[in-house]
Amino acid sequence: MRQIPLGSTDTMITDYCLGTMTWGNQTPEADAHRQMDMALDVGITIVDTAEMYPVNPVTPETVGNTETILGNWNAANPGRRGDYVLATKITGKNAGFVRPGQDITAGTFTQALDASLKRLQTDVIDIYQLHWPNRGSYHFRQNWRYDPSHQDRAATRANMLEVLQAAQAAVDAGKIRHFALSNESAWGTAQWLQIAEAEGLPRVQSIQNEYSLLCRLYDTDLGELAVNERVTLLAYSPLAAGLLTGKYQDGAVPAGSRMAGNGNLGGRKSERVFPAVAAYLDLAARHGLDPVHMALAFTVQRPFPVSTIFGATTSEQLARILSGLDTALSSDLLEQIDEIHKLHPMPY
């Protein structure tokens, strides 16, 4: 693992990040706490969660449970809160049962932040992220029929200013350290950055978007923006919801797996995805690599700043991931990955 700067700040994070979205649903609390110990013990210094977690499925009854589990670990390990950078998210109306029908505003920003701080049993959140833009997004397979024509630029920018002012108040109060986004576009991120610079408000330091061998929407405009504006990608779903492990090949649906719980893996399951996965599995085998390690290593060797979020349902799965975090891919192997990508672009 490497240490990289978070955005334009002096905060350093590892290029891998522990994800928590199954904690409190598929992953019981005792195992979640074991995962925290395991990750920090090998040197991971960033942990990501969200107020809407756990997932698979997300339900009104379980909202906040993951933060509560992490908060219980914080309470049981008071000397270790400073060992990691804590990232969480305000949901927005994409999960309407959290705050039904409500956009992210100054008021909901502050309300959600205070609730997260209480559940997490901490005084400060290091990275506070907007989980989903109010105006909508092309992420989660909505790119196929994405339509921004209904957007109101003036209203969007006015809301951005309002939220950034709330973020500044939270920074001044010592409740958050850094402001961040998730599931954003290049245009949206550029607007946040421009308004922050013009008004002297907190700038975007990271953007949490999907990125993997199978989902490379970030490679072009967002990648360029990230390099020039010093915005770090927190890459989620680097194993494509488990597809890149190979466990779903040939029609397999393991008991207790994500596919067993939600069927189409959030729209990732398609006729074209399995041949693409097969090509990457074959490439890993020819190079003597665990496909999990190859897929993760690919994400942190991109030409833009990345900290990749990995999650595990069980501590046994986590141990497999942790054993390969020092994997490095040769330039020859990266070229072969690009050739497969050309043959299997955007398979879902």
C-alpha cells in the first residue's frame, strides 16, 4: 500500500479503504469489529460508511445500523479513533425513506451530520460526502438513458452555495474536516469547485464513484478533472459487486451472496458481463495472480489519484483481500487489460 494525499489537503490516506456497507445486515457486529481490527492492523488508514447503510437490501428499519456498529467499535477502542480517517455520507432523496422527498439542503445537511456523529460516537467526521446529487445522476446504470435537459442551472448552483455554507459552518464548529461528493459528474464537480473557490468555502477533496475493470466511466473527463483539480477518487465496487471474483460464472449463485439477495447486482448482471469477466479471469490465471488482487491493483495504478474501497461480507473474505494489497501490475499486463477493455467496453 501507498500513502497518498486526500485531495489538496495535508491529510494522508492509504490507497486502499475499508468499506462497511454490509455491516449490520450480511455482516454481524462481532465480525464487523474483527474487520476493523484486521484492516487497521495491516495499515489501512481510511474507513468509509454512510447513514443509509447497510445495503442488500436497504430498508427503513436498518438505516444507520452500520454507523452504529462502527460507533460501538470507536467506543470500545477509544485510543484508536485517531488511527484512521473516517468518511461517511448524507443520503439525499435517492433513498427516500431516510428523509422522504427531501433534497440535501443546509438544514438536512446539518441534521444528518449531527445524527451521524451521534451514531458514530465521535466528535468529528474527517470526510463528509453527499451520497447523490439532488438533480440526479447517471451512475448505477442510469447512463444508458441519462437526460440532463430538465436541470435548472441557477437552482442547482444556488443549492450548492447553500450546502457549502452549511459545510463551512460544520468545519468552523469542528464537526467535519473535509467536504466531498459521491456519484457526481465532471460538470457537477466543477461547479462545486468553482463556487467554493469564488466564495472561500470548503472545496471538494474527494469523489466516491464506481470504478473497476468493468466500469470505467471515470477514465476520461473526471480523470482529467481529478488530476488538475487535485480531487481523489474513492473508488467503490472495484470487484463489480463480486463479479470479478468469478463466483457467479457459469450460472452460479452462491448462497448468501449479493446476487442471491438482489438478483441483478444493481443492474450489473447482463449477458455481456460474463464473457468480459471470463477474459479477466483468464488473464489473471495466465499471470499467476488471484483475480481479486489483480482487479484491485488495477484500480490503484490509474493515472489519477485513487483510494479504492473494498468490502467483505466475512472476515475470511477480508483476509483474502488484505493478503494481496501489495500486488503491482506490470506495464505489459496493464496493456493486456486495456486490450480486453476494448473488446468488452461497458459490459453493463
